[in-house]
Amino acid sequence: MKPNVAALGIIAVLHAVGVLGVIFGYGAWIWPLTPLNLLVAGGLAIWRAWPARTGWWLVVALSGYVAEVIGVQQGWLFGSYAYGTALGPVVAGVPLMLGWMWLLLLQGSRYRWGGRWGQAVLGATLMTGMDGLIEPVAIRAGWWSWSAVQSPWMSWISWDVSGQSIPWWNFGSWWVVSFVLLLFAPAVPSLEHQRVWRGLWWVMVSFFTLLNVFEWS
């Protein structure tokens, strides 16, 4: 079996077990394993892309984490929200796992399309769509929660999810931060080195889509 196929198979099985476990009522056992699942899945993607490694990976992880810290501490970048402890150790109000998640999602959203600017626009749009899928699940799973009080200039349009209001600017900021990081990214790796990143991205799309469609507690 080819290494990429094996890596994607492991990622798919882990997420399938997770989504089925949550849907069939075993979320109390499944959700605490989320950080481990992310570490294993991301580690497999990095292993397969290692020959194309670049310092940009570290820049993305640190930039994503810093953006989240600014968002939590200041309340103006994404809105007023707070993280729980479900995603692992928290520093400055943000789980360390968030830098890892930014890397996994951003790297998986990269495609060779339309030159540097086109790639940045496409990737940022995919990232924002992914955030829209994650938000309802994350709120119900207790990963983070949104404040009932948002800055007026952020909350004139909001999305109500599970009794919480997500300000429009959250999605705008996701797009802008993703766009800037992708605009300065190195060339998109070859398909061989990008395949598991992308596979993981679409497995996560399927995971969050199913948890948005089916009822679970």
C-alpha cells in the first residue's frame, strides 16, 4: 500500500469513528480525544509532506495562534469569545492546538489556481467556508463560546447558533488573515506532497458537515 493511501486511510478511519461515535451518543468519550486525533492526523500530513517542508509552516502556526490571542484578549479581531479546555492546554486564553489547526486547515486549502493572488483568494474563501462548518459543532461541543455582548460595529449582522450570536466580522477576519498568510506563502507543493494535506482537509469538511446535518447531544 502506498504511504499516502495508508495515511489517508488512517485519517479517514479516525474521523469516521469520531463522527459515528458522536452521532450514536458516545460524544462524552469521543470529544476528549479531539486533540489526539488532530495531532495524529496532522502528523501524518506533515510526514508525507516533509520533503517539501518550509519555514512558512511555523509562520502560519505562530501567526494563527497570535491572531487568536489578539481575538480573545482584545475582542475586536474576531469578536468577543472565549475558549474552553476541550482542545488541550491553554496559554493566554487560547489552546495551543489552535496554531496547529491553523496550519492543517490553511495548508489543506492551497491549490495551484490563478497565480499567487488567485490562490490566496481561493484558499481564504475555502478557509472561511470551513469556519462556517466548524462554528455550530464547536459551540455545541464546548470548544469555545461567544459573548452575549459584542461591539456594536461588529454585531449589526450576526449568525445565531445554539443560542449564541457569531458576529459577521469573525468570518471577515478569518478571510483576511487567511488571505494575507496565503499571499506570502511559498509555491504550492507538488501533488505528491500536498495530497494528504488536502485529503485531511476534505475529511474534516465531511466530518463537520455530517455533525451539522445529524442530531447529536
